[in-house]
Amino acid sequence: MKFITRLFARPAALVAIGFSLILGVTGCATSSRVGVTSDFDHSVNFRAYKTWAWYPQQAVDAEGGPAKGYESFLDQRLQAAVERELSAKGLTRVDKAPDLYIAYSAKVEEKQQVSPYYNGLGYPYYGYGYYGRGAYTPVTQYKAGTVIIDFVDAKRKELAWRGTGQAQVDNQSISEEEVHRIVNGILGNYPPNDANARR
């Protein structure tokens, strides 16, 4: 009996906290944050790179790539976003003899998000009292857009830097706004913060 009295006597503040946590979880699901990772060749002096060009086009296979002679909307969006960000970093696009070749790829995949702190009653699971008994792990389906950008040393023909960005997207393609958001997030890590990169 004392347990039930204590349970219903919890201050209204606790209820408010519960609702704020629910709203927080919902807000995270629709957040515009981009998950970004990058890796690079630590022997490279990135400050020496001044010019760039698109990596020479590869032959497309019959099933995978776009038809020759035109570019998809996603290609156009990615190229515009990359050009804008590289220009802002002081890198100049050239037609011949670049310091860097830039290559990219993009895809949209179905993902799953598991939320273990939920009890199926419409509010978070706190791990105490009666509310902990019905805990389960709901799964949310969502679409994730992934973009990979490679910087290839034109003279050595070797990968110098790779950045990857992933964000939740609304459709099976990546919109113009989403492309700029992801590319901006990826290239925010370039040049890398490394002793060799600054020399």
C-alpha cells in the first residue's frame, strides 16, 4: 500500500521530465545532424594542395551507373556542393594538372533504430517501480543518405583523404538541401587537424 501511495505521490515535475524526455527522443529522430568520419594519410602535407579536378570518369556497368551523356540530379547537387565548399577553403578547380582529384559516391539505405529505454506505455523506461515490468525494444525504420568523398593525390595516384557523412533523409533520393548539409559536414573535417597537415 505504501508503495502505491509513493508511486502516485511522485511530484508533477517527474511527469514533466518524462514528457520532456519523450519530446527529446522525438526531436533526435528528426534532427538535422550529420554523422561524419574521416581518415587520411598522415605523411601528406595538405597545405600544399591548391588545385583540384574531378576524378576521371569511370566506365559505368549496365546495371549500376547512370546513362552516359547526362548526369543525375544527385550528381549535379553533389558536384555543386563540393565545388562551393572547396572554393570556400581556397582550393581552385582546374582543367589540367591538378594537385588533387576529387571523387564521390552516394546512396540511400533503409536503416533501423532500436530504442531500449521504452516500456510500451507511451513514456520512457526509468528502471524502477511498476513501470519497469513491460520494457521492450521498439524498432524504428528510417532512410539514411550516405556520401563518401575521396581526395586523391594526382601525382602519386594514391588516396590522401576520405570523408564519410550519413544523415537521415526524407526520400529515396537525397534532396538539394540534404546534399549541402551532408557535404558541408564532411568537408568541415578538411584539412585534417594533424601536425603534418599544418606544416
